[in-house]
Amino acid sequence: MRILVVEDESGISNFLKQGLEEESFAVDVADNGKDGLNLALSGNYDLLLLDWMLPGISGIELTRQFRRDFPQTPIIFLTAKDTLDETVFGLQSGANDYIKKPFHFEELLVRIRVQLRGKEGIEEKLTLGPISIFPDRHVVLREEEEISLTQKEFALLEYLVRNKNKVCRRTRIIESVWDIHFDYNTGVIDVFINSLRKKLQLKKEEDYIQTIRGVGYMAKEL
């Protein structure tokens, strides 16, 4: 899946590009409305992330021109404009969704996946050995048995499985699952990992969630 980010604040666009590429999206970036529109009209994108206030032409005008040729491609606005009238205006201009700055990356990621799932018409399913995860319904199954997880347990499992076969560092887990971006005792992760292993009924020989000593954890297919 390829995403176009049109954002004139380099700190935000670099953050989005890095985060989305870590989630296996292909990402292009434009820092003004004119270049963003030219890239968008190539038709190479599955979704657009647009700022509202852009140099050249605004995100609103970009959306209107893009919609003439591409009525179905999802568009999400990322903007500091946050009044009800502005939100309604943005959606009426052709956006599919609208998220206000500052935003949490995990929330944005969910909104992106909702838009892309709607486009593909299929329910997302993540797997790890005998474990199946359905993020849309917040359901986890071990084979046919449903496993009851807390919200944080589910978020931790989903994060590890989305990054399957990659080492997930403790600091990145804390930032992504707990949304904590400062020095914090990451020992809380160990407690949740132990709880997950127990609830998922993982036996010693089923080392699907591996401890990487001194670094973090990794969800791994055996």
C-alpha cells in the first residue's frame, strides 16, 4: 500500500514517513499543495494524508481537484483546525476522515487501516502460530477458543504481531502501546508479557513471544 503525505512541517512529515514505513507502507512526501497535487494526480496512491494549511494551494483545494479524477481514494486530513464548522467543511470538501493535531500515531494508524479495509472489502486478520487476532472486532482466538484480554494486553499483542519477526525494543513498545515518550520504568512490559503468555496458553516449546535479553521482545513464527 502506498500513501502520500502532504505536510509542510518537516518534523511531522518525517515522523509520519518513518512510522508508516515501519508499518510496511510505501510513503512519498510533498511539502506544498502544488507538488502534492501533481503527485496525487499520478494515481499511484491508495490513501492521502493532507494538512489543511499548505503553501501554494490548500489541502481543501487539493482535495477538490483530486476528487474530480479519483472519487474513491481515501483522504484523511491532519490539521490544527478543530472547530465543528471546520471539521464539517473539511469532510464536505471530500475528505473521508479528519484527525486533529496533535494526534497519537496509533490512532492515526487505526484510522488509515479502517479506510484501506473499506477499500479492499475484507476484514483484517493477524496470525501468530495458533493465535488469530481480529483488530476490528478486538477479538483474539487460539484455534477456535476466544481469549479474553484487557485493552493494554490486546494492544501489546497486536503491536508485537504487526512487527512479527522483528525485535521490538522496550522504549518503542512503551511509546507505541502506552503512549509514553519520556524516561519510564519499562518493567511494566514484563508483567504484561507474562500475562499474555499465560492467557494465550503458550507452552514452553511454543516460544512465539521471545524475550530478547537487554533489548525487548519479538513475536516469532516457529
